[in-house]
Amino acid sequence: MTAVATPLPLEEAPEAAAALPDAPEPNPIAGVVRAMRGRWKATIGGALVLGALMGAGGYLSGVQLYESQAILRVFPQESNILYATGDDSVLRTFDSFVRAETTYVASHPVMSRAVETLAGMRPELAAGLSVPDLTGSIEIRRSDSLIVLTTRSRDPGFAAQKLEAVVGAYLALNLEAEDARSEVRLAELHDREEELVARLTDLRADQLQIGGEFGMSAISRAHVEKIAQIDALAIRLGEIETSLAALETNTGSTSVDGADQEIMRATLLDDIIGALGTERARLLGELAALRVDFADRTNPRFEQRERTLVEEIAVVESALEDRREQIRVLAQTGALTDAPSQGGEQSIAEIRSLRDRIATQLENARAEARDLNRRRIDLDRVEQEIAAAEELLDETRRALEVIRLESGRALPGFTVLMSPPSQPVDPADDSRKMLAAGGVAGGGALALLIALILGLTERRLRFAETLTPVEHRLPVLQVSAAGDADADAADRLRNELQLHPLRRPRLVGKAPVITVVRAGTGPTSELALALAESYARARMKVLFIEADMGQSAGGEDGIGWSDLLCGERIALPEATEAPALWELSAGSSDRLDDRAISAPMVRAALDRLVRAFDVIIISGGSLQDRLSCQFLLSAADVGVLAVQPTDRRGSVLGQVERLDSLPRNGAVAVMRHALPGDPWLAVRT
């Protein structure tokens, strides 16, 4: 025991009858600031660490993209269509063609062939490359008549190779399509050409078979001669028929010698007429052949030869006419009928024989003429068909040449590679720096967010400022960074308790009872004992009671709080004894445990002690763990709630109602081991 001489200076205060003030409205911004209080150093440190890690990760995950570009140019087939006036259908057609070609560059066939090409060129980079991937990695846009292809890749060579593969596939497919279009038209014309050649071969065989060793001109000439011969034979036959009729009607008055002479003259004239007819037929054949051979009738040679033949034919025809007139005169005069009856019969027989021979020759000539005419007609037909087939064959071959030479002009335009894919040297986009900066910023933001979330979701008391909403019911008398056993903090707390206004007046002669408790878990022995020692240093007779049944029992005399509750008597100090500190241990838990304590037992035990001491300090323990703690508060004048930053906020705030209502003069809060960032640390130390 320590002797002290100062009496307990607790002041009495009038009963608090006025209504307690309402809790202030929560401020969201203040809540955020409060949540971040004391976390800034950790947040900044975390931001530096996370920012460095995420920045390094962003830099390592960033890539350098190299850009390559190729340009295709579409040229129109028509010249100066861009400056056309009036009807602009050609320009619209060309514009549609350019749009179609731009779409065709990005089509599936082109990209599929490009993927196959890349698989052969760069198998290590093109592994797993699909057509949609390649299509999505290449930007294709149109600028007037230009088709601009742009792509990016991590490998500078692969960027150019992608464009080379796409451009090559596009041009190759265009060429194949053009060849296919040409092949279709060429195949049709080739088939037509073969048919015409075969037909010409057959027609020429027919021509050779029909004409034999003679041509068209020879057959025409022979036919004309044969017609002339037929005319001569017909004339001779008619004359012989006339002579024969005259002889048959004549009685033979003329002499035989004279008849024979006239017959000889008539026969001679007939032979001359036959020769002249043959010559006339020959000349007519030459004239016909001449007219067939010369297509140009204005040729001087043709005109001269034609004139000569016409004159010769006129001379022969005049001679024939004279000979016929002579024979006609002989027949009229009856010179052939002067022979006697016997000679006349002989002459008639000869004339009839001559008539039959001439008739036979006439029939043969007519048959030959009909055959020549048939052959001439067939040859003319065959030659016309040959001419028509040759004309079609020439047209077909000209069309083939046109298709071969102008197959590229079947479309409104044609495409050429204006600018080959460029080989990039410097990266067009370097995402490493951007990702590193983003990683640093993200790391800082993440650290701040984590700290803010931890602060907003913090379930610990952490700062005494958290008790601001309930301070009108649970005043915070002291916030100290010192421990529970710190003597200076205990003296300051003693002074605050002595100055704290009371709700009810303290009865004269009774010691004030101060109960120290915790809302959470943990002992209160150190704080209560330090407070009791402080009162003892102030020269008061102080009794410290260890009422926490979980603490070790036993005192100097072996009697503790549990024994006192059971009715045991203890030696109380005399009134003349010097101020000192008396301690009462928890006692034996075998005799009385925490569950067997009642409120009358606590009041009865304290009633035996209040008149022997100046101050009674009770260490009540935890409100959560000890059932008797509430009985101690109800029997106390003032309750002291000991809190630390590690206590759960819900546990503290949940006991405010009990702390305010159970002690006679309410309760106060004391925070020890306060964090450096606590705003009340400097004010309520």
C-alpha cells in the first residue's frame, strides 16, 4: 500500500435534465477523408510499389508496331473520262468499278490465297493465322482511283510481306479471272473455227468430186459450147426434116445427076453450118469464161477481148445465116427433088439416115448439156457455200485476234501496282511507353482505391474521431499514444475525471466508484491499476478491485472479489490511516464464477466498501466476455470505456446505450495506443 494525503476532489454537478443533442448528419466527404486518414504513407508506398510493378509489366507487355503501306491504282479504259461533260454514265461506271475492286481486295478468295502464301513465306509467324485475322489486320480504303492498303505488325518484314501476299493474290486472281473470261469467248470461237474448217474441207472435197479435172470456168465454157452445138444440131435436124419432107412430096422430075449434085451441095452446106456452129459455140464459151474470169468489167484488156469475141461471133452468125439461107433456097427451088423415083428413094433413105444420126447427136448433146448444167449449178452452190464459210472463218479469226489483243478492255478499267509495300524502319506505334505510364497511373490509382476501400470497409475503431456521432452520449476524455500503464496518461485521465460534470450529486461520505471496462476483448487491469495509482499519488485512500474473474486470483491475505461477493469480510482501513492504495484481487473462481454473480451481490459488496475509501477503482474486464461487467457498471458512479485502434467499431458503438444508461453519471471513453494520424491525439492527450 502507498500512503497519499489528498482527498478525492470529484465535483458534484446538478442533475442533467435537459435533452441530449442529436447526432450530427454524416458528411460523405468527411467520411472519405476520415477513411484515408493515417493511410497516406502506406498508400503512397503502395502506389510506388504497384506503380513500379505495373509500369514495368506494361512496358514489358507493350509492343512496337511497324506500319507498311501499298497503293493500287485503277486506270480507266476510256480516255479523259474525268473531264467528260454531259452524260457521265462512263464515269459512274468507272467509279462503281473502283468501289468493286476495293471490295474485292478484301474478299475471302484474295485473303485466303494470301494466307496460303504467307504460310509458305513465313511459317513461324503465319502459324494459326486465319482469313478473318488477316482481313482485320489490314486497313483497305479508297481514295478516288487509288486503293490504299495499310497494315501493322510487330515484325517489320512481316508487315511488308502481308501486303505483298495480298497484292499478289489480288493481281493473280484478276489475271486468272480475265483469262477465264477470255477462254470462254475463245473456246466458243475456236469451236466455231474448227467447224468452219471442217465444213470447208468437206465443201472442197465436194467441189473436187463435182468438177473433177475441170473448174467452174471450164465447165461453163463447155456448157456454152454444148448449148451452141445443140442449137446447131437442132437447126440441122430441122433443115433435114424440111428437106426430107420436100423429097417425099416430090415426084422426082429432076434428073438423077442434077439431084446428086444438089444433094452434095446441100451436104457441103450442112457440114459448113456444123463447123460454123461449133466455132460459134467455142467463141460463146470463151466470152462466157472471159466474163467469169474478169470481175472488174472496166479493165481495158477485158473490154478489148470482149469486143473482139463479140465481133467474131457476129461474123460466124452472119456466115451461118447465109448458109441456112442457101439451104432454104435449094429446098424451095426443089433442086433436091429432080431425081427419078429410084434415085429419089435412095436419097430419101440417106437423108433419113442422116436425120437419125443428127437426132442421136442432138440427144447426146442435150444429155451432156444437162450434166454440165447440173455440175455447173452444184459447183456454183458449193463455191457460194465455200465463199460464205471462208467469210465466216475470216470473221471468226479476226474476232479471235480481237479477243487476244483487246481482252483487257472488257472491263471499265484495269489495276496496276502503283506503290509496292514499303519496308518500315521505325515503329509507327510504340505502346510500351504508354502502357508503362498507364501502369504507373493504374498502380497509384489501385493503391489509392485499395486504401479507400479498406478505409470505408474498416470495421475497427482505428481513430477516436469515429466516436464523434455518439460523443454526446459517450464523451472521449483522453486520446493518448501511451500504453495502459503509463503514469502520466493516468494522471491526466484522473484530472479529466475529476473535472467531468456529474449528472447526480454524490452522497456525502461515500467514495465514488469508477468501473473500467472494454467493449471488445482484452483485460482492463493495467489501465485501472494505473488510474488507481494516480489517485493514490494524489493522497487519497484508493481501493483497486480486480473484478475480472478471468484474471489470476489471490492477494496477500488470500481474499478476493469473489470472496467478498460471497459475504466474506475483509479488513477495512482505519479512518486514521494515511492515504494509500489497497488492492483486492479477483479471488478464487472455484468458489464463485462469472455466471453466478448478481446485481444485489455487487451492490451489497460495494456498500461495505464505499465509506472506508476515497475512491474505488474497479477493473471490470470485457463487456462481451463478462456477464458481471454490466452489474459493475450499474453500481458505479462513472464508467470508463478503454478503447484501442484494434477494437471493432461495431462492438464499441453497440455498447454506447449500456454505457450511457447503467452508470449513475454516465460513461466516458479513453483511447490508448492511438495512431499517429488521430486528429484528437494532440487535443485530448
